[in-house]
Amino acid sequence: MDVVTLVEEARRDGIKFEVIDGELLVTADATKDHLVKRLTRHKAEIAEFLGGKTENIEPPPEPPTPG
């Protein structure tokens, strides 16, 4: 599963992300422990994807297609 899909799935399940000083912080309900474990295996990629910004950041837009 790619990082974008993983982050989107986690957000749909109510998990919030924040990157502070390059460290990924994940906030989740205790019932989402299985997803948090999956996320921690990809924390460097998720932090890079989020670009050090808060969980409100959306995935980068698709580049325009040549017309």
C-alpha cells in the first residue's frame, strides 16, 4: 500500500497526523491500535509526505495533463 492511500485510510478512520521537528505524531483512539502499528512501519515516509505540516494537508494535486 502506498503512503497516500495509507494516510487517506487512516484519516477516514479518525486518525490525526502532525509532524513536529521532523517527528511524526499520530493521534488515534485506542481501538485503532492495529492501524497505528501499520502506520509506525511507514512513519518516515508519512512524515516526508506530510512535509512537516499538520494533518489538514491534502495530498499534492495531480499535475495537469497536456491538452
